[in-house]
Amino acid sequence: MSNQFGKANRIPIVEEAEEFEVLTVEDAGEYEELKVGNRDEVVEDIPVANSARKRFDRNSVIKALRGINFNFGLFWRGNFSRVDLSGADLSGLDLHAVSFRQADLSNANLSGCKLMGSNFIGANLCGAIFDDSDLHGCDLHSAKAIGASFKSASLVGVYAAGVDFTEAVFTGADIHGSRFFNAKLVNANLDRVKARGVDFFGSDVTGASFEHAQMHSVNFTRAKGAKDINLKRTYY
């Protein structure tokens, strides 16, 4: 008997995709639960769209995702680019290397998430919560994160060029090696941050607070408002 993972039992390739029909969100919504039983019965019970060549209903999926609570699963290398996830509860999920490029995550809850290497380029992060999350190596280039919260989060090696962090909160966060080139940190709270080798070149830190921050080799070259920062309670 050949091994179940051997060549003899490889998954067959679908050569005629036009024979298969596509489900829409509206169709699936008619069924509260799909009970797994006989394989043929399950296939027959799945509702399908009228047209075998109907395209995936993306707008309906986006609408269904708004405010949804993802209380299960992991989404490694998932793609949520340009998806509206405003107000969604994604707390505690493993979202390693997921793409949120230009997605709307405003007021979403991503606290306690594993977001290492994820892509937030151009995303709307206004009011989003990233408390206690791991954003090691994330790319936030050109994102908008007004009023976002990163309390006790790990932002080691984050690329945050051009990000608007106005009134964002980084209390107790680890931002070692991060780059905030030309970022806007007006009235941002960076109290007690760990900031070794951080680059604020050309950024706007007007009104930003760094009380009890641990700072070493931090670059404020051409940073607006840097001369007014109170560093008396900052540790070097």
C-alpha cells in the first residue's frame, strides 16, 4: 500500500474550473450551520450562485467583516489589503506577516497580537489599539495612526516613515532600532519607552512627551520641536 502522502495519492488537479460554481456571501448567509456528513451530501447541500462563472462578491465580504469579532484561528501571511476592518476585534490573534496594506483598521482592537513582519503601508490605524502586541519589523510607511495606542507594545525595528502618530500613545513600548523618518508625533506620549538607536530624522515631535524614557543613540536631526522636549527625566 502506498503512503497516503506519496505520489500515488496526490490531490487531483482541477482541469475544468468552469464546472465549479462560486458561493456568494448572500447565499452562504441562508445557512446557519453546515453539518459534515456524507461527502456527496455535503456538496449537494452547499448553496451556489445562479451563474457558474459569477465572480467573488468582494463588496459583500468587506461589509460582513466590519465590526466582526475574530475570536479564533491564525492568519499567517494572510492578505487583508484594502479591506475595511474598522472596529474589528482581532485581539490575541497570530497575524504574522499579514498584509494590511491600505486597509481600514480605524478603531480596531489588535491588542496582544503577533504581528511580526506585517505590512501596514498606507493603512488607516486611527484609534486602533495595539497594546501589548508584537510589531517587530513591521512596515507602517505612510500609514495614518492618529490617536492609536501602542502601550507596552514591541515596535523593534519598525519602519514608520511618514506616519501620522498625532496624539498616539507609546507608553512603555520598546521602539529599539525603529525609524520614524518625517513622521508626525505631535503631542504623542512616549513616556517610559525604550529607545535605543531610534531615528526621528525630519520628524515633528512638537509637544511630544518622553518622561522616564530610556534613550541611547537617538537621532533628532532636523526634527521639528526637538529642542523643546523636556529630557530632564529621561535616562541615557
